[in-house]
Amino acid sequence: MYNKLVKCLKSVREKTDFVPEVGLILGSGLGDYADEIKIVTTVDYNDIEGFPVSTVVGHKGRFVFGYVGDVPVVIMQGRVHYYEGYPMQDVVLPTRLMGMMGIKKLFLTNASGGLNEYFKAGDLMIITDHITTAVPSPLIGKNIDELGTRFPDMSEVYSKRLQGVIKETAAELGIEVQEGVYVQFTGPNYETPAEVRLAKTWGGDAVGMSTAVEAMAARHMGLEVCGISCVTNMAAGISKTALSHKEVQETADRVAKEFKLLVETVIKKM
Ligand code: HPA
């Protein structure tokens, strides 16, 4: 796996020597934010040897290098999901690659279903912690000693400092934010009402199909991590209606402007 990462890095470095400080992964509905920054260059996932290429409609597949304010960033426009059929090590390969490109901080975004009954569709939730019990750990397999230790600590996956920056920024912008625990399931199906009840008893506030494993891989490498989830719908059984990708996209589009403003302002202060 490390050799594969080194090959991918070489492939990227043949195209650009840009060194980002912050990595940003864009979730559903946020993809076009990458087009709004000061773009220096882009690298298509297709052009990176050995890179897992995303197949989801609405997800472009490329790294966008550029500046948000004065901050050098790399943005993943389109992420890799476990439900696409890749081994979990491949799902986190792009995260690790961004770490090897030089990022020190990783900003994760996604869409999720609300478990917490105080939430409503359209809420933005600062991720305070996560539960990955329903998916394999991305760290299973031979440890990549070059990246981190065999038994990494996960007691503060989402940096308290960055959570504070997000909260402070949201208050300044007058954007209401929730806080909570994100539970990752495999997807691609939405959960059953029974699974939603289970995730609630586990202590979850929102449920989704990404992010937590990327956060783990980043923490394994010692990166500082934060994340915001857009609660696009109430989870199955809590919501009165059947769930659909269309509903998820419509809500994500509805709050995209606010979400993008928050993400952008936070990056400038990270
Ligand atoms: N479940 C899982 N993933 C999701 C959901 C959901 O309800 N909404 C958006 N992504």
C-alpha cells in the first residue's frame, strides 16, 4: 500500500509541485465550491496511476489545487466511497495522498441523515466524534509505519481547537450550527428504521456513508481534522417519507451557499 501511495504521489508531482496546507473533501452538493477558489491547477483522478476513481453521479473526480484567501489548499472534488466496491485501504488512499502532498489539516464535509430529534433537514452539524463500528477500519492490514503507529490513539479525532474555530466562525456569520456524533454505515442503501434506532442507542446524532474512515486515516498520520455534516434529511423511520438521493441533493443545494461560506471562512482561520 505504501508503494502504491508513493507511485500516486510521483504521478501528482509530475503534474504539480504545489504544496497545500489544508485538504478539503467536498461532500454531496458542495462539489462546485472547488470552482470558486483561486485555482492554480487541477489533477484528474484518472490521470493518477493506481488511484481509485469515483463512480457516483454528481461527484467529479479531481484534485483542485489553489488558494482560499492566502491558504494553500487541495480540494477533493469527489471522494471515494466504500460502497463503490473498493477495499477500505483504497477508500482512504486519497486522504493519505493529501497527507503525503503536505497537508497539515484536513477539513471533511458530507451529507447525512439526522438521528437527533432536535435536528431538522438543512441543519449543519459540527462533527464532534464518530462511530465506525458498522464498517471495517481503514487501518486493518499491515501497518504503514511510514505514516503512523500500529495502535493509534483516537481520543480526539476531531480537533477541539478546530471545532472551536468553526463554532466561533458560525456565530460571527450568524449561521446556526448543531454539534454531534457521526455514525458511518457502508451504504449504498439508506438504513432501515431498526438500524437508525440502533445508531441512536449507540449515541449517534447523524448517519452517513463516508468521512469517519477518512478522519481515522488522517489521525493515523497525525493530521489535525475537522468536519461539518449537512443533515439533508431525517434518517429512515424518523422521516415520515421514503428517502431518496434526490431529497439529499435538493437539501444540500438549498443550504450550499451558507455551507460554502462557513467552510471558506473557517479555512482562512484554520
Ligand atoms: N443515511 C445515510 N447517508 C445519508 C443519509 C441518510 O439518511 N442522508 C444523506 N446521506
